[in-house]
Amino acid sequence: MGISDSFPKLASCGPDGVPALVDALIAEARRRRASDLHLEPGKTCVLARLRVDGVLEQLAELPLALAPNLAARCKILAGLLTYRLDIPQEGGFHDTIGEGRISTFPVVYGEKVVFRFFQSERLDDLANLGFDSGIVGGLMQALDLRDGMLLVTGPSGSGKTTTIYTCLQRLAAAGRQVCTLEDPVEREIAGITQSSIRPAAGFDFACGLRSLLRQDPDVIMIGEIRDRETAESALRAGLTGHMVIATIHASSASGAASRLLDMGLEPYLLTGSLRAVLHQRLVRRTIQANEQYGRFPLAELLIPGKRFRQAMLARADTDALEDAAMADGLVSLAEAARLAVTTGKTTLEEVVRALGAEIAVKMEAVRDMASPGK
């Protein structure tokens, strides 16, 4: 009997079978290389679904009567408060295979539970992450600098954390003092000082960064730039001999710079501190015999050049910033996607699914620009 075949039998045992049922769900999620496991109580059942390579797949329908027991068991695994049913909670968990996080959220028919499984990619070499060689080379050059800011952007689940942790481990291995401010710490890395912010206690990114600068760091990682104070402190740290690596929500590399300008920051801070911006997405590989399964990153790496700096000083909008970046030599995400489709690494349908329909228009424009006589 396979693992998935055991779900009905374990569910039929009632509350007594819930610990084994949760273990079986986790084991199946691990076996299928899922990034997330969702337990969603609905009107008639608890729907168990997996996110595999970015796509949700149904795993099982479980009795609704077990919803409270399933949520309670998951809370125990993460060290959460089992008696609080009215608030969201989040915590880490470990099993025999790896680690991850569990979050709960009150919904109409109980509490929804989501497991996030941290993947086991090797973190010792950027080349192992699947980036194009040009991206890897540019990132390594940026990491060899002694100061300035490296921004990493992309939506949730795009691999940003894995990329950043790999960069941090490389820097720590080179003998540099690396400190992080995260929300929360997702994976513990030997040789790196890591800290989780606690906004409720007044320990947010801005406060943590001010204090961390007195800890003699060479490299500071900020989990997310959310406000002007954090952004300004981070950029100034990059101007005063520190390397700063941070994430920020933006839909492109140029958009990250535009977001900082929109916060009201002085352009000279960006031109003086910003060293590189990496924007990445994950797409599924084409399924072929003997080809590696799973997903790989599509990315664009913006290294600010003369035109881009001038555009930032002029507080140009996102489109003008992107035009300036491409004039400086940026290989856009659309071009990276076009090359991946042309070489058979993925399909146009997958690129559109992962990046949105507008990417097809941009890929067409890139192709026309590259055509002879254009």
C-alpha cells in the first residue's frame, strides 16, 4: 500500500490516527518534492493540496470532523499555541528529512494550515542554482566588492531566499563577518549570525539595522526593505564600508530602483550605494528523457551603468529606468525567457503561466529587435 493509499485508513481511526496521518501527508509532500502542503477546511471536508513546481495539486479529501485535530497536531509540531484558534500563528518544524515552517490562519470552517518545506539545494556554489553563466559571473563580481547594496527581487516562491543564503555562505567562507535580520530565519547556516525580527517587541528591520551596525559586521542581510527608514539606513550602510544584501518587492530589476525612489530617498544614495539588482522567477523545465526535473530560475541582473545612474538622478519612472538599463547592457527577463524557450529548456506556455501573459508581448518585442534590419 502506497503512502497516499493510507490516508483513508488513517483518517478512519479518528483523532487517534491524526499524528500518523499528518506524518503521512508530510512524507508524501517530501516524496513529490512539494514546496508547500495546504490543509484547507471547507464545508464538507478538509482538502489537502500540494504545490509542486509552482502548481497546486490535490492530494486527498479528509473528514471535516478531523479539522481541529489536524490543526492542533500541526501546531504541536511547530511549538504553537493549540488553544488559540482565533489568531494566525507561525513557527518552525524539523523532521527526519529537513526543516520548514508551519503557519495557521483562522477561516470560516476552522483553521487553514500551510507547511513550507525548505528545499535541500546545495548552498556552496551559485553555479548549482541553475542560473545562466552570465548571471553567475555578474553576481560573483558583485559579491567580491567590499561595500554597497545588492538587491534581490521576485515574487514569493521565486527562490530569492535560496539565492541569498548561497551568497551569504560564499561570503562567510571568505572570512567575512555576516549578520542577518530576517522575518523569520528560514534556514540556519553555520558561520553566520542570524536574527529574527520581533515587531511586537519593537525589534523591526529599522531598529535591528541600527543596532547591528555596532556589531562590527562586514556583510548585512536584510530580509525585506519595507519602509523609507530601513531603505535609507541600508543604503547609508553600503556607503560606509558594509556590503548590504536585501530583498524588496518589485516586478523587475529596474522597478526595484524605482520603488526606492518612490520612497522619497535622495537619488545620490542610490547612485553611490546600489551595486546590482537581481530579479528572478522560477519556471518548470521541459520534460524530456534524461533531463533534470523541477524548475530553474529565469533572471535579469542589473549592474548600474552611466545611463542608469543618470536616469536615477533624474528620478525617471520605471519604463525610463529600464530603457536606460538596457542601453547599459541589461539582458532583460524577456530576453532570458525567449532564449530559454528557443533552446527548449522550457515552453512558452510555462513562461506565460509563471510570469503572466504580458511576458509574451515583451518576448515578441525582444525578438523583433534582434531580427536583422531592426
